[in-house]
Amino acid sequence: MASKRHLRKKMCTRKQRYLTMDDAQIGAGRINAVFKTHVFVYKCTFCKGWHVGHPPRIVRDQMIAKGVRV
């Protein structure tokens, strides 16, 4: 089982923190446009800010099944 410290490092520490969901959505839009990928906005349980990241595996698998480039 992963420790809370490991989870925080993976989910929060190395990522850009946005203060609002709107700011994070703007950042996600830029990343999606430049890299031609799909990243999502999510609320961080550790810092209570907003981050941008790749979708969970189950969502990625569903997107691939629909023919969406991930």
C-alpha cells in the first residue's frame, strides 16, 4: 500500500497548482492544444488547489474504445 507521502508526491508536489477551477481549465486547454492530448482538471485532496492531469485508466480505456486519441 502506498504511503500518504508517496501519494502526495505523485499527485501534488510536482504539479502546477491553480487557485481556481477556471484557471486550471485554461491551463488544461493550452496543454491539450499544444500536445494534442487529453488532460483533466481535478481538485487536489492534499493542497485543496486544482491540478491538471491525465485521466484515470478506466476513463482512458473508454476513450480509446471510442476512438479518441489519448
